[in-house]
Amino acid sequence: MKNAIPVPSISTYAPLRYLCQRADEPLQLDGKLDKPFWEKAPWTEDFVDIEGDSKPLPTKQTRVKMLWDDEYFYFGAELIEDEIWATLTERDSVIFHDNDFEIFIDPDGDTHNYYEFEINALNTVWDLLLVKPYRDGGPPINGWDINGMKTAVHIDGKLNDPSHQKENRKWSIEVAMPWKILKECAKAGRPPRSGEFWRVNFSRVQWQVEVKDNQYVKKINPTTGRPYPEDNWVWSPQGIINMHYPELWGYVFFTDKPDQELPTISEDEVKKWQLRKVYYFESKYFSEHEYFTADIEEELPDGFIIETTSRTFLASLPSSDEKKRIYIREDGKVWEE
């Protein structure tokens, strides 16, 4: 019997939002964020625990800046840190086995066909394409690369040298991802235009370490004989220890207008969340009965329609465009037509 999909603990649908301005010049990457290129880009909110307000705030600050131009989507991340270490040097290693910084991008917001990027303090990267979230059967495509991507890391302190721990302040990252690759999973196969948004989130994986033989090593839990679980600190909280819930990622709005105000989340995006709750409900129902049901217990707006078979369902709500509807199906994909 298929297990029910875990439901995130989210009381109100309110992913964070960011207004991404156009860059005035190309980025010369060196990992430093205190240069004129980044001056016009605001910081995101400080990262919080992946589960949100139910958990304590992170002990170390993390924040991000974003910009864009015709060629690239730019990211700058600052990670305050007194224990700066990394071990992995081979591209496409499982980077979160080190402390790392991660970027997740769902260009069209359908929760399928999205990108994951991870980087450590050695500037080693792992980039992959997810056809579907793991909960919906995946699979990840590790052989996929963001060709033409540029990255740089700056260490404000000493890397892998605990004797200089008191001098360590932070490590920072610059990433330039080309639209020519990112557009593969975007609407109409193109980069965003001013006024549009993509779904984006960020994660910082943080392990507990101690110093042995003048090296940082992960702290071992004597009860289990394994390292203590890592912390997961994120920009827009997930309400669950799982980054692969793209419906809860933040909204990055692109603009070429310097005086643009940060847009609000549209009514259609709220309707997608209402349909997502139907998806969670159906998953639980199927795990208990081995078939889907049209008898939905969730309170839904007028115009809700659902069609079911024993193995499939298709639920929809009218969109703001009176000629279209918003749909969700059993594997979690959401779209409008």
C-alpha cells in the first residue's frame, strides 16, 4: 500500500517574496558581495529553520541577493561562520554531506521539472534536474549540468584551519546561471520577462563539528555512533524537513522598473494551494483505501470540480481568466489551461 505524502505544517499560505532588479553591468565573480554590482539588490530575509516558527531561529545568519540580465540569473549568498570547512572536491558529489548552500528553482511553478544546485566552501558544485519531487516518484537526473554556469567562493577567514577559528567571519558565494539552460523547464521555453515570477528557495545545511587533530570533524552521537542530524536553514520555510515541496518555495518577481513595488501573491496562486490541499487529502485517502475519492473534506471555493478513477484524479478550480481553469492531478503536477 502506498504511504500518504507527509503534509507540511503550514497554517497560512504565505511563501516569502523577492523583487529581483535588473543588473546594470556584467558580474565579475570573485565571491565578494561588497562591490558596486550588488548595491541595488536588497537582501532577502534572514534564513529560518526549515520547519518555520515551530523551531528555534538559526544560530548563524544566512541571507541572499538576486539580480538578472539578458544572459544570467545572479545569486549572492552570505553565510556567517566561525567554523569554515569543506571536504568534497569532485563535481556532483553529494555536497550536503559538507556544510553547503543550495538553490532550488521551479521556473513554471508546476512543481515538476525543477533544478537543484549545491555548493560548498571549496567551490565544488552539484547540479541536477528533478523530473518530479521524490514524493511523486522522481527521478533525479544527476547527469544534467548547468552548462556555462559561473561560480566563486570567498573565504573571510581560514578554510579547514581550526587554529584560526577566532578570525573566521563568513564565507560568501556568487553564482551566475545562464538562461539558455534554465529556460528548458520554463513556460514557452524562454527566460522570464519583467513582471513575471519564478518559484525559488534556498537552503543552508549545517553540521555540528568539533576539532580533532587540528581538523574539523562531525560530532558523533554516542548513542547511535553516527553524526548528529544536520540543521536545515532556509529562506522561505517549508513546514516540513524536506526541500522538495516546490509549492512552498518563495516567489521571485523579475522587474526592469527601478520604482516597482513588490507584488502580492495572486488569487490564482492561492487557488493552486487550495488544490494542493486536495492532493494531500487524496494521498492520505488512497493510502487508507487504495483508491481516490470525489468526496473531499476540504472546504473549497465555488467552481471546484474533481474527476476520479481508482488510480487517478483530476481536480480543478476556475482561474482569474474566465476562459481557463487551474488543474492538479494525482502526481502533484499543477497547471492552467
